[in-house]
Amino acid sequence: MTPTATLDVDLIVKIKDKGWERRQLPADATTTLCRDNPADDIEAFYLVLSNHSMDIQGALGGSFSLGTNAEACT
């Protein structure tokens, strides 16, 4: 999604055996979470994409993708 300067990406995650937490993610880079890592063993999540621009010229456009991989992380 562009422009990334006005995009906020937040992931609200429920980590296994822990509570909910908010993670602010970079809008201009790929993020990888590895469930093999106990800190990333996510049971549930909410992905929040928001536009913090007050100017119509900063309107967001484009798309995003979310995927999974069955292979173990290293």
C-alpha cells in the first residue's frame, strides 16, 4: 500500500500461554513471524492498517498480502 509514509501497520497478537500484545510493524518492509519461536507462537491476531494522514492527498491505495508457510523457520 502506498504512500507508506501515511500507513500505520499494527498487529494485535495473542501469544500462546501469554496475553495480548500490540506490535507496530514497518509499512515498507516484509515482516516474518516464526511460530517455532515462543515469542512469536501466535494463537490469534488482528491486523490493523490505518492511514494517519489528515490530507486527502495522503490517501492510501494499493493492496497488501498475508501468507503462511508450513516449513520450519531458522
